[in-house]
Amino acid sequence: MTSGFDLLPNDVIFEILSNLSAIEIARCRTVCRRIFEGSKTRYVWINVFRRAECLLPPLDLNTVPLPELERIVIRMEIIDAKWTGTRLLAPRIYEDFLESTGDVVVCVMPPYIVRGCSGLRPVTAWFHKDETTGRKVFEHRAPEGWKTTRYFSAENGALYIVSISGTKFAITRYQVFGNDSHIIKMLEHNIDVPAVKHPRTVSKISSCMGGYMLIFPPDVYPGESDMKIIHLDTGRLFSCPLHVRDCAFKCDRMS
């Protein structure tokens, strides 16, 4: 049977593919021969590269080999999906209840829903079983005045809570175990990052992604050109050089 795509001109096929993500194009290649052939054209992948919402390395689109261009875009989209995705189950169930509390749903760790407070309040994570009454069964408290970033890892089902004050970072990991669903604190790190030159700006430009804490240098201070990376499970600190002119853009996209 002839596919409907066989009746379309090439430029229409190319335009359709150009508006898909790299992962979607890879999945659609088995639909028909026209899509497979269209997905192997440089025009399509240049457009996909230019429209991508994930961070991509700088490439010379005139000279980079097509297989290499495909590989880079697909790989970065997969990484971006893993870093930005969360396993949040049925968030609308809790919508009405949360409106009256001012809290936000952080994640769901069955049988618990985890809620967090915004601002500088000491209670930063609550575990609840009953979304109607909001019965609190456990809470994590950060030091007074510390800002908090929460990160839920769908890969290992762990909730990381990172509290920040200047150059000081407190990292705690929680998981739910056993038939009776015990909430267990798996680890706790207290880290000082003395290499950051301007500690007052740290908490504004930090993010938790992919099991790492990312600390970007502020673009208003050209003397600081390294991004600091903390591995949440081990507490190890790494430095990653950045182009100073790109710092503001990267912080915008990643934080």
C-alpha cells in the first residue's frame, strides 16, 4: 500500500521533519522510505540544530559531517531530557489543596507526595500520604535563612535537597524503602566551595541536574570563568572552564 507521504513533494517532507526533535526523527525513520530518505539530508539536520531547545556545542554547519551532526544533536537531546525531566505522577490531583498552602509539589515517591516551601522558610520538604488532609508524616528542615534547591532523580528514585548559604552547601539524600515505606536519609554532605569569588551570587545561579550541582559564575564578574560542579552522592568538587561571554546565556538556560 502506498503511504500518504509518497504523494508529498520533497520540500514538504523536509519541512515536516525540520519541525520535529532529533529523537522524534530517529523514531520516525521506519514509517516509510520517504521519511527515511528525508531524515538523511543535511538541510533537515541543520534546521533541527538551529531550532533545538537543548544546549548544543558550537559547530561549523558547513563542514561538520552529517553523521556527526546527527549523533551530537540526538545525544544532547537525550541528556537534556534526562536532566530536566521529573517523575511527577498526577500533579493535578493536588492542585486545589496546594493553592491554599502556597507550597509546590516536588515529586511523588510512592506512597508519599513530597511538597516544598518557597522562600527562606526552614521547612523545605514535607512527605504526605493523604492529599486531602495534608497529613505530614516526615519533614526536612534547612537552617534558617538558607536557600534550598530540590532535585528528584527518576533513575534511582532519590530526592536530593541542597541548602545553600554563601559558599556553604548542605546536601541530603532521601529514599523510600521496604514494605512499610520507610523514609531513610541515605547521606548528608556539608561542603564549602572557597573557589567561588563572589559568594553572595552563588545561590541565585545554582541548579541540580543529572545527579550534579552546577554553580555558574555571574557574568557581571569577568574574573570568574569556571563553572563548579558538585557530585551529589560523593560530594566531590570539579571545575569546568567556561567562555565568560556565554555565562549569562548558560545560566538562563540551565537554571
